[in-house]
Amino acid sequence: MPNGGKTVKARYTKSQDYRIVHSDGAMGGMTPRGEFRIEFIVTLPPEVTSEEIEVGPKGKTKSKGLATDCKDLVRERQVCVLMSMESARNLAEWLSKQVPDNA
């Protein structure tokens, strides 16, 4: 290697807490400590809060409808990732190479 450096091998493993999350979007920015914060978001319909159920004379049930507290869409934050600015720049560079211009 130039400049007297050396090559090392890095092995990739998965944490016991590793998981896959779906994301419809992201938000974030700089933290007061100078780190970069990115939160991954999923958009959901309003959550069902109750159900009206008709109970017949023999105990047979039939749903009469579901209710929600509001009609707004819900943007639920799934996970937040904190990283250094250098890591954020590396992520931005990597993403720009992964996503084709015509996608």
C-alpha cells in the first residue's frame, strides 16, 4: 500500500438485535453534539381504536364497524440512527452510487 499503510480484513456479523424495518421516508439533521441523526418513518392509516359488535341471541357475533380517533394518516418513526458527519457523508456517497439516476 502507498504511504506505508497496511491492509486489514473486516468480518461482518449481525447483532442479536438485528432487524429489518420498512421505511416510506426519513427525517433528521444535526444534533447539538454535532452528530447526524436520521429517523426512518413508515406511513400508516389511522389506528383502529374500537369496534362495534352485534351479539345475536345464540351468541353469534357480527362486526358492525371499526372506529378511529382521527382521520389523519400516521407517520410512525421506526428507528433513529446516530452517526458522525464523516459516516453521514459516506452514507450519502454510497446512496448516490446505489440509486440509478433514472429510477
